[in-house]
Amino acid sequence: MAARKQVRYYKTFQDDFVESAGQDFTLRSDYVWIRDGRGARLLRAVLYAVGYVFAALYGKLFFHVKIVRDVDWKAYRDSGAVVYGNHTQPIGDK
């Protein structure tokens, strides 16, 4: 006979039903979440550039993405504009 499932309901976002070793660990008060040094900025720029190139090539080669630009965006440099984008690929529509 199969074991009965135990149903538990969360009452707050702080409820925790799982107990594990070290779950009370806290970070030091001076821990740096976001590195902002020269090396970190360079690494972020390189990763962004590599990701951008990869995504552009992947979209072009495998999904045959075509971007149509029929607006001269320089005319809106000193003002605002609403940009609308639409896609016709079924990926991401789930």
C-alpha cells in the first residue's frame, strides 16, 4: 500500500518545512553582493558582448529571425518614444 501524502500549507513566506545542516547560516555584514571593480565591469561587458553575438547568430541561423527597422531613431534622441515589438515565433509562447 502506498504511503499517504502529507499536505502542508504555507501561512507566511518565512515558513520552512525542510530542515538541513547549516540552514541558519548568515552572511557577514560586510559581504559584497555586486562587485563593482574594474575587473568586474570588464567581465560583465565581455559576457554581455559574447551573449549578444551568440543570441544574434543563433536567432539568425536556427530561427531565421528578421528584424525590420523602418524608423530613424536618431530623430527621437532628445525626446521619448514608445517602442512596440512583435514576434511570430511560437517559441516562448507557452
